[in-house]
Amino acid sequence: MCVAIPMRVVEKEGDMGVVELGGVRRRVSLQLLDDVEVGDYVIVHAGFAIEKLDEETARETLELFESLGVID
């Protein structure tokens, strides 16, 4: 089983980006999504952003994960 957590895009250069959650940054491919910009939230799996989320949905999901102890 795999758990995908929303992460915020903090840098973008072409089809690549850097996402962040809790100070942890990862370089990911943005090739699978259209119109991703810095500040957007995305779901990341295996190094690829696979879905774009609105901020409210991302925050609700992160709060749920925090309450379950999945993330700090």
C-alpha cells in the first residue's frame, strides 16, 4: 500500500518542480499535469505529481493525516 500526501510546489523549471511538506523538499516531474504553478498543491507518487488539488482539500487532507499521526 502507498500513501500519497499533498505537497506544495515551491519551485518550477519546465516540466520539473520542487515540492515541500514540513521543511522536506523533493524534486518531482510535473509532466503528467497541466497548468501547475508555484504555490499549487499536488499529490506525488514515485517522483511524479499525479494530481493537482485545491488548497482547501489539501489542507483538510493534511489535517487528517496529522490527526492519524501519519505526519508531524
